[in-house]
Amino acid sequence: MSPLDLVLRGRRVVTPSGEVAATVGEAGGVIVAVEGYGAGLAAHRVVSLDDDTAMLPGLVDTHVHVNEPGRTEWEGFTSATRAAAAGGVTTIVDMPLNSIPPTVDVAALAVKRAAARDQAHVDVAFWGGAVPGNLDALRPLHSAGVVGFKCFLLDSGVPEFPALDAADLPSYLTVLRDLDSLLIVHAEDAGAIERAPAAAGPSYSAFLASRPREAENAAIAAVVEAARSTGARAHIVHLSSSDALPMIAAARRDGVRITAETCPHYLTFTAEEVPDGATQYKCCPPIREAANRAALWQGLADGVLTCVVSDHSPCTPDLKRLDSGDFGAAWGGIAGLQVGLPAAWTGARAHGHSLSDVVRWMAAGPAALAGLARKGRIAVGGDADFAVFAPDESFVVDAARLQHRNKITPYDGRAMSGVVRGTWLRGEEITGDTPHGRLLTRA
């Protein structure tokens, strides 16, 4: 047998069957062997990992706003994918909005793919958009390889990506059911937001009141019923209201094809600790109270929430209105792509969870959601994507050292556990110098 391209040997390798001491062999970018630690696999390169590190599958982040082209000053493919790699993420799925044009037809997808080509340091897949008037564009976009479709049920914040009405959901879901595709939904009810007091000024409690739990709960109920009536697959993005968890759990028991994700910032921060005027914490739906955060962790433990992804949505400093601290006027979005893994691990360990749990939420779960069968697992036949992670090493986030294009993040100054020491894509270590990521299409 000819030598393999690479062998990695580690005392803590997180595989689908648990954390084991193992030797992993790669050839042609694919995992071809997972054997015992002492296996004498021959390779052109053999790497023995430090005993204080764990080898994880490369993470899959299915909720990233890259914004290029059109708003590249917010974030672009070069900076976003470097940040992903620095955080142990080897695959991102780009959201269809905030770029211009939005990815709502095949021509726009071609523009997006052209922008990403030759810039990506990790692999990149794409969501399509579901907006009023593009029902006939869903099938061609699906054929062109998008992994599913994103919609909003209220103003998205950018005029070129308008919201669907809840009454539109059945027609869109029926088309996607017939394609066996997926609708992912920003679920906040526009009417409930309109009835809430408007956000203005530096008060975080006032901003929180402007995006009440009831808005999420009502919108999620509408998605559940539309998925129930059509038999289609639907997914709730960035769930922040723990009130909705029993509803989702009950629907799943009934056979409704509904899933949900949450984000590291909802699992890390609490409303009680957000200072007035600190608009770097603004996101929609918002960071809620400590009791809500505890319930989200329970939702992960119970399997109601299946993914933890970043919802990385940065902007330029002026749009965060840091000078005035006006939550009503500031752009809503958290920049956290690079620090999602240590943020989630810090909280997970405190709640008694293992690295295998984190891998399920941040690698295997998102890969399954997006239908990326070769991603998110250390197993024969999978892509040789790895994150070398020191789970017991601590650090303090320094925003200035992040790879994000704009260095504004609520994680700045936060103490965390877990340092990414290296990231490998298809058997090649990512250095941030020469991009070798690929543009992925639906399997």
C-alpha cells in the first residue's frame, strides 16, 4: 500500500462514536482510515498532536453574512473565511442577504459565486433567498446547488430583501417540499413588533421591550403550522425565546419536520449584563434574560435545539452608532464568527457538556441541516477537515486581533476557555496565505 498523504495522531479525537485516542489517515483530501492510536500508518507527513489538545472535525457554520459583493466594507470572503479558519470552522454557508444583489435568482447566485471564487480560505456553500415574487426562481436555484432557502417574516433591515407574509409560507413550502429542500426562517412577527414600544436611545431594557418574546413565539407558531399542513421541512434560525421550545418539541413529536438553532451570543450573554449604550450587543432577536439563557442550554441538552451557529452579521463602525449608543438606530448584528467555538465550549463545560456535544451542535448538526454529507465528522469517507483545539487553555478576546474586517464585537475582553491551535481543510493546514477553499453545491 502506498503511503498516505497525511496521518494525524491524537489522544483525544472526537469521532461519531465518541472521544477516542486515534490515528487518522488522509489521502486526496479524504479520510481513508480511523484506527487505534498505535496504528503504524505510513504517510508522507505524520503529525502527533500535543496531549493537551483535542482533534475535532472542522466546524460547519450555516449562518454567516459575508455581505460581498455590494457591502464588502462590512465583511468580505477573504476576511470572513480567514476568521472562520482561525476559529476552527472549515465550512461556512453564506446567507442570501446583505450582499447586492441578494441571492434570489440564478443570476445573482452566479454573481455571488464569482465574488467568492479565489478568495475562500474555507469551503463555502450558499443559501438562496425566498422573497415575494420569486416563487418561480426556487426550482432553478435548487438545481444550481443552493442548500436551501432563507426568508424573513418581518423587515430584514435591507430593502432589496423584502419579507414574506406568514400567509405566503404554504405556497413556498409546497414548492420546497416537492424539491425536498429546506426553508430557514427569521421568525419574528411583524405585527407584534409594531405593537411593542419603539426602540430609541441607549436603554438596553427599552430595546429588549421592543423585540418581545411574543413576536418570536407567534412567528414560530405560524411556521410550525405551515410545515404541518404542507409536510415540508422548516428550520428556525437564531432562536432566542426559550418560550418557543415546548412548542417545537411538541410539533416534532407530532411528526412535523421542524428544527431550530441558537447562537453562541444567546448562550453567553444575558440582558442583565448589557450596559446601556453598548450597541455592539444589538442583534435581532435580542439577547434575553439569564433565566432564558439557562432554558436555551436545557433546550440543547434535550435535543430540541440541534445547531449552534454564529449568525455572524458585522457592519462598519458608524452603523453601530457607538457615538450615541442609540439601540434604535444601530445596525443589529453580532460579529462572532472567529470566537464561536470557545464561546460555546466555555458555556458547555460549565453546564456539564462534553466536546462530543459541542461537535454535534457545531459540526455534525449544521452539516446535516445543509445536506453536506462529507462534512462535520471524523469518519472514513468524510473530508479531511479538522480543528486542533486546546480545551483547557484560557484566553481573553482581543477584538483588534480578530480576522473580522470590522473589529467591533461584544466578546471583546471576554475571558474564555479553548484555543484553536490549527485548522486543516482536506488534509492541508490553513495558513491564511493562499486560499484553497472550494465553492460547494447541494449534494
